[in-house]
Amino acid sequence: MSKIIHPTFKAKLVAMICLFHVLSISAVSFLNYQRYSRQLTGQTIGQTQQIIEQTGANINTYLNELNRLTLAPYYNDDVLGILENPPASTDRQLASKRTVEDFLAFVMTLPRDEILRVYIMNAENIYSYTRTPYEMEDYSSYQESTWYRQALSGTKPIYIPPHLEKAFGSKEIPIFSIVRPIRSKNNNNLVLGVIKVDADYSGIHKICDRVELQEGGALLIINDQNQIIYESDGQLSTDFLSSISPSPKDWDGHFYTDMQGRKYIVNHYAIASSGLKIIALNSYEELMQPVRENMQKTIFLASVCIAASVIFFTFFIRKFLAPLAEIIRLMRSVESGDLGVHAPVRTEDEIGYLTISFNTMVDNLGQFLHRNNQLVKEVYETKYLYKEAQYNALYSQIKPHFMYNTLNTISLLIKCGENTKAVRAIESFSSYLGGIMNVDKNIPLENEIHICLAYLSIMQLRYEDKLTYKIETLPRLCQCILPSLSVQPLVENAIKHGCEQQRRETHIEISFREELDGYRILVSDNGPGIPPDKLEEINNRLHTANNTENASPQTASPGQTPSPSHSSIGLINIRKRLSLKFGEKATVSVASSYGLGTTITLYIPDRQTVQTMEEKDNVSHLSS
């Protein structure tokens, strides 16, 4: 696992200063960008609105000029005379037609490029001059047209909205028309005819072409049928033109976003008299480009300033925190146990006060540790003496118990005349006594097994074939340390409560089991077992045997025969000694099936050894 690196105080301070600068400059740059962009957007909207309103006024003036152009027949008496008194002869009719059409050509059509066709018509004749090879769509049925009838019955000019007609070639172009009735000068109620002017949008285009918008902007003229009459420079794609809504209801205030996510500033103006709408579009991205560039320059300059401030503050903080770094270095020395360090006092400010306090703390800590070591030494020696006394009390309790039983067995052999067996018993007893000379010491498990063998050989001489035993050892555990006479008392209890209380053969088995951190010693017999209530009492006493550390072990009075209540004294003895050696994890437990036998288990949680031995794979068996 990688080591976690914690930043130093100096690094945190520099980082905090840098973060403050970055956040402050970023906030100022962002707010300035927002303020300037709002101002620029507002100015653009206002200027563009003025431009398109002026454009609308120019278009309206242009349309009014066309309206006034339809009054030209009133200034030519020949035309009015022909309309009021149509000639009867064919020659006069042809001459009249040529006169009217020349008037239409030179007075109305030729001076204005946008006028495509001009007609003067009444119930008897129709006079026309056209620049296109096509006549108006209702040329042959004009008397049935709605605009013609309205003109005859009205007094004001009629505006025919843009509509598609063929003018040049097969392509239809948008054409708008102005219709006005021609009345007699002598009798205003007499309608002499109707004049109709068809024009394209080249005149409007010339007006719109003079409009200058922001770079990336566009100007649109849309009629009542949402047809695009004019588009400046073709800057917008066909997809955009088909997707844009001419209705301000679909706009977000003065903003419109197309399907590709591009944002536009939109201004609009409606020309009520003609049904035209002027829409001005300015690309928001293009408009904000200078602002973004300015903000990028600001951020770059701010970054340079931040880098310079970091260098400056790093140098300043290093000098400023030098005394604090010295104190931290000396604190590490104190942590390693060196209490003789002192920090030099260089200033009289807060850091100087901190230095003086540190020196005082180190002096007080040294005095405290000295007093504490003295106190710990006294407590340790007192507790050690208590433990030693407790050991001596426990072992003195065991020695008479074992010696009494062994000598009693040898005495019985001699009394029975079994001298050979008695000699063998004395030899085994001698070997046994040699094994328990270090009864107040810790011995290897192998020595404890030899003590058990010596004791079992003595008991076997006494009980002969009634007693058999088996010791199964693990070579890997032979050098493990444990308190002397931790297993032999269990064998003694097995013989006492087995061979002495039943007539059938008694078999005793000693085995070992390895655990993860320790090992178990099991002493089993096939004796009569322990009644359930008595078994529960023994296990409870074993469990609570070491709960009170200062409690003295129970002992029998000299010459007193242990009563049934003292039958577990050896187990409690072992339990306490194991606890003193290995702690509370060491346990003694008894399992028994009444009438079948008993198994006593010692758990040793530590494999302390006196020397290193080669582990053997085979398990050796010691059996009788």
C-alpha cells in the first residue's frame, strides 16, 4: 500500500493563498465577462433595432413612392382623354394605344428598374408595358379579379401582397402589386379605369443591401406567408432558414437557438402597410468573440501574477516559518527520546512565545518521565514479587500432593512383597524426582512427557494389566515451553478416578493437536466419567479461577485428605499457572460422558521454544 503523503503547513498556506487568488480573479473575470456581455448584448439589440426600424421606414417610403407613381396618369391629359373618350376608329385606337403605352414605358417603367409590368385597364381596353415575356396571371380575366372590383368601388390604392409569378424564365419570383382607380378630373364620381403596377423586390433589396450589421449577422424580409423575400449575403444555411420561426412567441426574448445549438440575437420590425417583417440576426458567438479573447488575455495576465505571487509568498513564508520548522525538527528529536534539546529564541512575537513554551514543556516532560520511571519501577518490582510468591504458593501445593501419592504406591508394593516391582518403582520414582527438581521453572514439553512416563510406569507396576497408556507426540512441539507439572497431574487424576473406581481395564491416552498460533494437549481416559452436575461445577470453577488476581489458591491442611470438593484442585492449579505464564487465552476444559470416560484439554496459545529443532513429518508413538 502506498504511503499517504500529508502536505506541510507551508504547502497548505501557499495553496490557500493561490486558491484565494485564483478564485478572486476567476470571480472578477467571470462577473466582468457577464457584465460586459450584457452591456454589449443590450447595445447590439438597441442599435440593431434602430437599424431595422430605419430600414422599415425606408421601405415604407419606397412603397409610398410607388403609390405616388400610380398618380402619374393625372398629369397627362392625353392619357386621361383617351380613357374618358375612347376612339371609335381602328386607326385612332392604335394611335391611342401607342400613346398610353409610350407613357407607361417612359414615365413609369424605364426610370424604375424594379417595375416589371404596368397596366391601365377599363371595361373596353387594356393598355400595358412589360419588361418580362410573361403577362400577369389574370391578364385575360382581370375584370373578374377581386383587386379590380375593389379598385373600381374604392378611392384609395390597393396593395397586393407578395405572390409568386413567372417573370423571367420558368422560375417564379415574389412580386407585389399596387392598384389605384383613375377618376375623371371633371367628374370625380366617374371611374375611367384602373392602373396596376407589378414590381419585384429589387428596390427593397437595394435598401436592405445598405444595412450593415455585426460580423456574422443577417437580415431577413418575410411576407405574410412566411416566405423569405430578402436574405442578406446568403450567410444562413437553408436548414436554418427553414427552422427559424418568424413568430416572436417562439423566441427567448431577443434570443433564438437553432437546432445545432447556435445562439442568435434576434430583432424584428413589422411594416403594417405591406405585411412585411424585417428580422435581423446577429451571431451571439461572433459578438462575444472579442469579449472571450479579452477574458483569455485577462486570465493569462492573472496567471502570470499568480505565479509571481506564489514565488514571492513561498520565499516569504519559508523565511517567516523557519523558527517553526526548527521547533518541528526538535519535536521529532523529542519523539525519539532526546529530551536534552532546546530551541533558540530569535523573536519576541508569537513564534518566540511558542519557542519558550516548547523549551519549558521539554524540561517539564523530562522531569515527569524521570518521576514516572521511578514509580513504574517500584510498581513493577512489587507486582513481580507478588507473582513470584504466587508461583511458590502454587508449586508448594503441588509437590506434597504428588509425593504422597507416589510414596503410597511404593509402600503398597513393598507390603505386597513385590520387591522387584518396588525396585523398578523406586528407579522410576528417582527419575521422576529428577524431573521435578525444577518444579518452579518452565520446562520443554519433552521433559514434561518424560515425567508422565516415569509416573505411569510406577502406576503400571501397581495396577499391572489393569492400566494401559499411550502417548502420541508431535516432534514439532517437543521444545515448546510450559510450566512444569502441567500434564502429570491430569494423568494422576485419570488414574485416581479410573483405575481406583472401576474393575475393568483403564486406558489413558495423551495426544497433541496443532492450532494456528498455539497447540492443545489432550489427556483422555475410559473411566466412569463425571456426573453432569459435577462436570458443570468443575468447568465453572475453572472459568472463574483467575478472575480475581489477588485471590490466594485453595490449599488443603497438612495431613488432610482431599474431599470431593477438592478433586479439581490440580486443574485449578494448572489453570492459574498457565494464566500467569501465557495470559487469559490459556484455558483448561473438561469434557466427559458419564460412564464412558473423560477428556481434559489444555490450550497453550504460544509456541515458545528453547531451541530450534528440525520438524519431523512422522508422529512417534509411546505406548505400553
